[in-house]
Amino acid sequence: MFVGRKRELAYLEERFERGKPELLILYGRRRVGKTELTKEFLRKKRGIYYLAEKLPENLQLKKLSEKVIEFFDEDIIAGFSNWEMLFKYLASKHDRYILVIDEFPYLIEREPGIISSFQKGWDEYLSNSNV
């Protein structure tokens, strides 16, 4: 059940209403409701929610690819072989949507270099998209 967090939810709504692509990072202590906040925010919007796990990078990419392909209802069989392909694909979509990656530290736990892949993905592709 979602309780409280009206100020934080209003902030997310305000950012969304601007209509511009944005990268927002939510951080804080564990077990304070960040996941529920993002799920509540997504509840009435088009969006992809991905909960990262403590898995190798290739499996993370595979699982996120599956979520993305399912969301856009595409007939892509193989998924994406690298992060750049995924970001290019996401940037090619013209409809507005939200991408939430929860527990991002799990992504970087085994592969700290993944941060640079995400930075490149944002800078070169997603910052000019409808995400």
C-alpha cells in the first residue's frame, strides 16, 4: 500500500509535466519507500519498471531487454547484445514513456564500468528522446 510521500510524488509529477526528457536519481536509506514511490508514480503512466538483481551484466541486459521488448510489443527475438543497442532502440521510440531501473547498485556491483555505458546512453541517445 502506498502511504504518504505526497511531496515526493508531486515533485515527480511536476518533472513529468514539463514534457522534457530527464534523468532522475532517487536515493536514500533502504526500506523507506523509494520502490513504492516509483511504482505509484508509474501507476497511471506508460512506463517500464525493471528491478535489477545481483546477476552478471549479460543477464541484466537480457532481462531488461525482455521488459523493453514486451512493453513495446515488438517481434525482436534476440534482444539486444549490448547496452548501446538498447539505448538506441529506446531513443527511437516516438511515444512518451518512463523507464525506471530500481536497485541500480545491483547493476554496478559486479561491473562498475556499466556506469559509463549508462552515461553514454543518456548523453548520446536518451537525452534527446521521449523517455
